[in-house]
Amino acid sequence: MQAVSILGIISYKVWPAQMGGQKCAAGFYEYLSKQCAITVLVSRENQQKDIPLKHAENFLFNHWWGPLNLIWLPSMLLLIKKRKITHIIIEHSYLGWLGWLLSKLSGRPLIIRSHNIESQRLRDRADVWWGLYAWYERWVLRHVAHNFFVTEEDMHWAIAKWKINADKASIASFGITQQQPPSGDEKHGCRKFLETAHDIAPEEKVFLFNGTLDYLPNVDAIRIIISELVPRLSKYQNFQYCIIICGNRLSEPWQRVLEEYENVLYAGFVDDIDIYYEGADCFIVPSSLGTGIKTKLIEALANNQMIISTHNGIKGLKTEHYLHKLIAVPDYDWDAFAEAMVNMPERSLLKTPEAFFDTFHWERITEQALVQLQKI
């Protein structure tokens, strides 16, 4: 069997990986590089010094300027020959057309790794051209050697609605680096840090929400926190709580809105989000928009965190992954969501199930992906 040598094409900023989508791409190639030869070809906003891979080129234009990358076609074909590439993988469908062209000219199979159904994200954002992108996305996913999806829900949707070949589809999800949950002492120390850093009383229940805060589903979640959850929680007179919101790219108008609520604290982008995951009492996912896996939910479970989420928020997870660690609430039932926050048990000593770490560790994910690639 010929040794696998992968060209990974990424048309947006990934390194240094800070946000969920960036971590989803970075972790995949960093761990896959431990099992086979990897060359990544990335857009120019990725600096060479930030990419922890031996073979990396950063001459691509961002996907917003995608057609300009045609000038690099000879260079890409030369790179494929020089590095003895056997498979081409593209993150997202943005430059799928370019990958298809490379595949035709080089004879190497093309694989697309879809972090979500992108056209549905554009539809939720009310982009007028989402229908055109849906046509393109369907076409490109049907003209590849294999499709990787991050959730079974997205994969089954594409098979049922777009008629992609089920034999040419599998899961390569978002992963984690932890192999076991943090200890009780570690979580206690993180709680003390939050109390000191943000003037939180020991008896307060601390809820956490984290994400890239210009992404529509996350903006919608903030709106729900302010307009749906806080008014309902205020009816419980003896309920002491604090909602910490972490993340970057929050607009100034939203920052001013959050300042008006004494029980809501905007911490901005934090260097070590694990401290907040471990120190909070519960992570909340009050959103019913978006496809793909909620990377922040995976990170929360990795840090042994209790979670309250809408049904939409737990896509990509099976019951054995969370068991007692997650309370699922019907979408749009904010009365039930607020009640779950109030009645949430004290900080649980029960640990995230081993099945979760077995499924979502990057080593396991990339091992399974490599098995699929070797079949192509």
C-alpha cells in the first residue's frame, strides 16, 4: 500500500488557533501529521512562524478572493509532485472548485471536510445568495472522492437531501487534547480564580457562555440571554447567579448593552478559556441556530463541566458521551431553560464519561480519518 501524503488546503486564518473553527482545522492536521506526511497550503494571513507543521506554504489568497488563486495553479501542481501528494483535503467547501480542478489535473483524489452545511449558515444569516451557494455546495460535495463531516446529523442530511454517496462519507469531528477530566482540586482552584478576578460571591451560581461573538448563532445566544433568560431568572428572588460571557469580536453596541445588566459579565477574549470552563458551575448553550458541532460544548465536556443546552446545541453528541453531565431543553422553551438553570444541582463530582474522551480525542479522530483515506 502506498504511503499516504496529504495536501491540506485552508483558505482562511487558522494559526494561531483561538476560535472553534480554527481549532477544528489546526488540531486535525497537527495530529494527522503524527501518522502520515502532511503539507498544508494556507492563506496569506497565516504566518509561517505560527504554523507548527514541518511542511507549510502560505501563498494562497483568502477564499473571498478565491478566483485569484488560479494564478497559483502551476505552483500547486508542482507542490503536489514535489511532495508526492496522494490525497488533497480542503477544509470547508469554499475552494472546493479549485480542489476539483487540482484533482482533475493531478489525478489525486479530492476530499472535503465540511465543518457545517455552509449554505444553511448563510440562509440563517439572511444572505441573499445563500440559494446559489447551496447549489454550488451540493455540486462540489457530489463531485469528490470522499466527504468528511463533523456531525452525523450533517452527514445524514447531505445524504438525504443532496444525494451524496453514503459510501463516500464519514465523520471527522472536532477533537480535544485532554485524555481525562480535570481533578476536583483543579476545578476548585479555577473557581477561586473566577471569584477573585470577577468579584463573584462563593454562593453565586456561575454560568458560562463562550464563542466567537460576531457569528450569528452566538449573537443570537447573547440576545436570548438578555431578552429571554435574564428576565425569567429575575423572578426567582433568592437566586444568586452570574453569567460570564467570553469571546472576541463582540460589537461595541452589544458591549454597551451587556454593561446594563449586573448579573451579566463580559470578560472578552481570555487567554486560557479552560480556567473558565473548569471554574464555572455550568456551561449554557441557549441557541437554536446553526449546523455542525458546537465546539465550545465539546470543550466544556472535556473540562468536566455541567451543560444546559437546547436540543439543537447537542448535535454531534450521543447520550453515552455526556450521560449525567448535560440537561437538554426543547428549542425555544426559555421557561424550561431558565428553570433548569435555577434547579441545577450543586457542582457535580461526577465525571464526563470515558466514552466521550475515547470518541473525541484528536488521536482517535485522525486514526479513523486515515483509515478512510487509505481506502480511496
